[in-house]
Amino acid sequence: MIERLQALLSEALEELNQAADKKDVEKVRVKYLGKKGPITEVLRGMGKLSAEERPKVGQAANDVRGEIQEKLDEKNQSLEAEELNKQLAGETIDVTLPGDTVKQGSRHPLTAVVEEIEDIFIGLGFSVTEGPEIETDYYNFEALNLPKEHPARDMQDSFFITEDLLLRTQTSPVQARTMEKHEGRGPVKIICPGKVYRRDDDDATHSHQFMQIEGLYVDKNIRMSDLKGILEAFVKKYFGEERTIRLRPSFFPFTEPSVEVDVTCGICGGSGCRMCKQSGWIEVLGAGMVHPKVLEMSGFDPEEYSGFAFGMGVERFALLKYGIDDIRHFYTNDMRFLNQWKQI
Ligand code: 2NL
């Protein structure tokens, strides 16, 4: 009987050795330790044994059962450890593999030019102020000396939303609002960048929506020479120190006197070429001394205060500096165009 138990033990251990996974281990357990297994059978048959043999066989059967159980547990544990190691090996991250490239974006060229211009004016003591793109008739027109019957506010030129609301046609309403907030006390020294809207047919040089930057400097004793000095400094910083400006008389309802500002042609240096239509000059800005009525409507006493204002189209400044031939490139999001601006 005891020999039979020893043989069962070696058989079981041999089979356990062959077990490849927990299922195999379970099969071994059922086969040897199960209710219908050989050890249970031995224990059941104990009644037929002599009183002398019975405790010995019982002891041996229990020992064998205990040892098999112990080996089963050990095998299970080592299988679990093996499985965990396999899983960990599978999850190992190879830090030397090349990563996914994250494509670097860049500022839109118009944003880049706006920021470039802002930086120059900040350097000249101006603050940057923004305001709403949907404006009231009052701030867009009335406060800028464009009364109801004025031809410049013809419905054809603006996008009206209601009788009183429209998409702003310039950023001057931001300046009118800012002057109002100052309650008649200077200085007001601001530039106002932003989108503006005009009813226009789009082509290489026109767009119904474009980017404008206007500037305003109101204080005591502001003169035309201040305007000229600031704009000359700005043009030299933006286009290059070799460039210079000239002022020509013009007309705007919100300034008096009004001027157009020309810069020397960057292609021929002033001698005349196709770019400047042989004149040597390129028109880049409109400007003037703030009309006394405009100062007054915004709460400033025109006897005490004076100011200058100017306005420029950002697209035009970008076209001229970077040699772009069509304003529509700015709005069509062609990556071949946009990708060229990463460096600025
Ligand atoms: C252009 C050039 C200009 C102004 C804008 C302005 C603003 C206030 C008062 C007076 Cl609050 N003027 N802005 C002045 C002159 C020219 O823009 O070509 N505009 C049609």
C-alpha cells in the first residue's frame, strides 16, 4: 500500500513537471487529489486493513497528499510569476525608437505683421487697444464726423446688420470709445489693430474683409510735426533705415488737415520703376490732425487738446515688405504659402 502511494507521488510530481499552465496543474490536482482519485481510494479502503497497518498507511497517504498539494501550489506560483514576467517583457517601452513627429504650426503671416507693427509702436510709447467688430452707427460714423447724409457712408460700402448696427468699416470707433473713456483728459496714445469690413469685390488688391491698424495721439500741443516724426520713425523701423516718407495733402472727414503718406520705393530706391509707376514713391498710409468736431464729440476740448491720427491696411504693408503679389493668399490657407512664414 505504502509503495503504491510512493509510486503515485512520483507519478504526480512527474506530471506536474510537464504542466505548461494552470489548467494542466488543475488536471493533475483533480486526477490525484480529487474525490475519485487514487489517494482518496486508498483512504477509503483503510477499513480493510489491520489495526497495525492502518495508522501507517493513513500517515503515508496524508503525507503524500500534503506533498502533492504543496508541489501544486509551488507550481502555480511559479507559473504566475512566469506569466507576469512575460507580460512585463511585452510592455517594455523602447525609448530608443523614433517618436511621432508633432508638426509645428506658426503664426498666420498677417498676425506676424500685426505683431511686428505693434512692437514698433509700443517702442514709440503707444498702447494696443482692441474693440468690437460689430459697431453702432454712432461710433462707426457719427462720432467720426460722418453725419447721416455723408456720401462716404453709402450703404453700398458697409455691411449693415440692423438699421443701427454694422460690421465696422475702420477701427476708428475703438479710438472714439477710448477717447470717451478718458473723459477729456489726455494723453491718449494708442494703436488699434483689427478686422474691418467693406462692401467690395475681391481681387488681387481688394478684399471685403481686411486687417487695419489705426493710431491716435491726443494731448496738449500735438502738432503735424509730431505726426510726421512718428510715422517716419515707424516706416524706417518697418521697411528699413534707408527709406523715407513724404506727406501729400488729402481729405478725410475725421481729420483736418489730412494727408496721404508715401514711402520711397523699395525696388528702385526712388528713381522710378514699374513697382512705383515711375514716381519713386508708394502710398502706404492716410493720416491727419484729428478734426476738432471729432475731439469735441468724444469729450475733449479742441481749444485745449489736439491730436493726430493715422490708418493703414496691414495686408498692403505685408505685400510690400515680403513681395506677395495677391492679397487673397492671406485668406485661402494654402499650406504652401503659410509654411513660408515660420521664420518671421
Ligand atoms: C485711411 C486712413 C485714417 C484716421 C484713419 C482717425 C481716427 C479718429 C479720429 C481721426 Cl478717432 N482719425 N483715423 C485718420 C486718418 C486716416 O485712415 O485711408 N482711411 C480711410
